Amino acid sequence: MKLTLKRIHTNFYRYSIAFFFTLCYPVLYILRQKTSRYRYINQMRRLIIFLSSSISGIFYSATFEEPLDWKKTYVICGNHTSNLDVSAINTILKNNICFMGKEELLNNYVLGYFFKTIDVTVNRESKMSSFRAFKTAAERIKNGVSVVIFPEATIPKEYPPELHSFKNGPFRLAIEMKVPILPVSSLDTWKVLWDTGKEYGSRPGICNIFVHKPIETAHLTLDDADALRDQVFDMINKKLQTA
């Protein structure tokens, strides 16, 4: 596709998200009134993603290294190359989840709603903000909500994207809460839409996701956080290199 058509496609996809979000907003408004209803917000988010992605010709395909126990709570860690990574994880994982993301997303028309309700914001330049965000994430885990954290902390600016070093936060969180780490490799979402799509646009296509087997942390201590981080990095990096 020519770049002009790809940019048109990006705008179409972006506006379709806004359209279906607006269509669903009356229900979302009711759901936000009580925290006991928050689990249904995830279901509404999946519906918005399905509708906006499908109408744009974007689909998600998942391969699981082994069957997952959806009743378990996880700290989910994946590489981050595209805004579609959020949509992909929302689509393929069936348990109740929340995302941790930068606080600037509070100003986004669609994402702002979710970060004011089920998701967790963090100012990565502030140690106090990071502390509060991970404390909130720990509370979510106690309540049976799996937390999605992209340990690169941002989308790499190289094109094609390269895997950057991981931050320690999600691995310390998993160890402290004694929940498994679930590594997720986003294999080619960047080929459909890289970053926000502003520079290279987007196109219809299938985003392929590989979900690794969970890594148990119940036997680990915080001294093992670095080794766990490196283990997950190596798993994802190896999968990306062989994809």
C-alpha cells in the first residue's frame, strides 16, 4: 500500500475506535459508577476492539505454548512495538486484566476513560508515582486482576523495532505477590501498525502473538528479580529472532 493509503487507513482505524467507544459510552458510564462492575468494563473494551479492528481489517491470532489456566492471576509482560499490542493482549487473554501506562494517556479521548477506571497510570520520571502505581497494581492482583506491564516502558523508536532492555518493576511485583509471570511475544504487530501509525500509517492484516508458558515465582525472592527479568527478556528476544 502507498503511504497515503496507509495514513488514510490509520485515520479510519482511529476514528472507528472513537466511534464505537462513543456508541458504548452510555453503558460504560453506568459501569464506572461502582467498582464491583469494573470487570464488565474489560468486556466492553474487548467489544470496542473487536468492532473497530474488524471493520479496519485488523485481526489477531494467538499461539499458546501451553494451555493457560484463566482462573489464575498473572503479571503479563510483552515487547511493545505498536499501539495494537494493547488490543492484541485484550483480545487473546480471557481473564480480567488491567494495563499500566504513562499518565499522559489520561488525556486521550478513549484511553483516558479506561485509565480513570480499570487501568493504572504512572509518571516514570517520578519515583513516588511509580511507587503508588505498583502499590495500586498489587491491590489489583490481590483482587484477582492480572496486570499487563510492558517492561521496555516505551515503544522503541527504531524502525524496524528492536527489543530494548527491561525495567525491573514487573518482575519485583510478580515475586512480591507470588504470582506467575506470563511472557507474551508480539511478533509482527509493527508490520500492521508501527508505534501510533503517525509516520508510516497502517494496513489491514493479521497480528500474530505468541504466549509463552507462565513462569512461577512462588519460590523466588527479590534477589532473583534481575535473573527473572533476564530470563523473560531472553525468551521474548529468542522468539522474535526466530519468528
